[in-house]
Amino acid sequence: MSNLKKYDDVFVKSFSIDKKALLKNPKYDSLKKWDSVGHMAMIAKLEDKFKIAMEMDDIIDFSSYKVGKEILKKYKIKF
């Protein structure tokens, strides 16, 4: 499974959205389930899926689908 597919799957499952919604670059608080609790659950799933531990600043800065991909690149995740 590609890293992009893994990343997309985490978003789709974490926020109960259709994959097509990712084309709109969802942002924090723009999705019903992307609140503070949903955010931390998504971060935990990403850390587990990619076997990383994100720094607190990156967790806080993770404000959209697109920004998240850029942050994960810092952890050597290639898309």
C-alpha cells in the first residue's frame, strides 16, 4: 500500500468522509468530526500507521490535509 493511500485511509476512517472530500483540502474544524478529540485520534492513527512519533509543534501545526502531508515529509514519509 502506498503512503498516500495509507494517509488518505486515515483521513477517511478518522472523519467518516468520502475519499472525494480530500480533493477539497479539508481543514481543522471544517469537518464535523475534526475537532480536538478527532484531531488527536487521527494523529495517533498516523503515528501508528507510519511508525513515527510526531513533535508537539507538528501536531499543533497539522491544520489541513495538505499541511499534514508536508509535515509528514519531515519524518521521511514520501508521497
